[in-house]
Amino acid sequence: MEQIAIPDNVTKKEERYKLLSKQIKSLLSKDDNTLTSLANFTAALNDGLSYVSWVGFYLYDGDKLYLGPFQGKVACTEIKLGSGVCGTAASKSETLIVPDVNKFPGHIACDPDSKSEIVIPLVKTDGTLFGVLDLDSTEFNSFDETDGKYLKEICNFLIKEIL
């Protein structure tokens, strides 16, 4: 049985990410279906990061982002490039850390309980946009540079080794 196991006594965010990253890398396989890998990826992050209320992928279809595998409440099904945090991160190809989503111009409130967010664009090695990884929290200021660093690292593994 596959499971994510991070001991409760590991309280430092960086140490939790190191353990989580190692487990995700051993969980995912290039031989698995892409949707299977993306689904397990979101489940692992949901299990390993207690402050996350929603985690999922929005995938790029050449025109817009559409909802992919996720863990959490029901979500918006489509996001235009340049719209909201996800669409902005995708169009700029840069990670966005938003301490208070209510202060982000054009924020799309899929979940009214969401207070902070981090979005990591997934750009393939040939430069094409695959989509974005989106994490939300019901608390303000949940995400920081540590999240950005380790989530980008795990996403780079996903892009280079799995997709």
C-alpha cells in the first residue's frame, strides 16, 4: 500500500518538504498514466502539508487552463490565461505567492474560504506550458519562499522525469 509518512515531530517546513519530496519521487513512475501520476502527486501534497486546504492542477489546452486532478472542495473548471492567480502565473511563467488572495487584482474566488495561495507554472523542457500547480490555504500568509523552493523542485522532477 502506498502512503505518505511524515512523523508529527518533524515540524520545520524545510524538513517536511525534504521528506515529502523524497517520498513523492519514489511514489511516481514514468510508466504510470499521466493522470494517475498527477492524482497521486496532489494526494501526496495534501497528505504531507497540513496547512493546505486545496491542491490541484490546472492544465493548459493551448487556449485556457482547465481543471485537472485535485484534492479539496469542488473548483472552477476553466481559467483564462492572465486571469486570477493561476492564469497570471501561467501567462508570466513565474511562481506567485499570494499572502492574501483578497488583495490580488482579479482573484478568482473558487473557494470563499481560501485566504492565501501559491501557484507554480509547469513549463516543459521545450518551453511549452503544461499547466500550473495550485495550492490554497484557509489561513493568511501560509506560503513563503520555502514552499516556492521545494514545490518548484518537486514540479521540476515531475516535468523532467514523469511527464
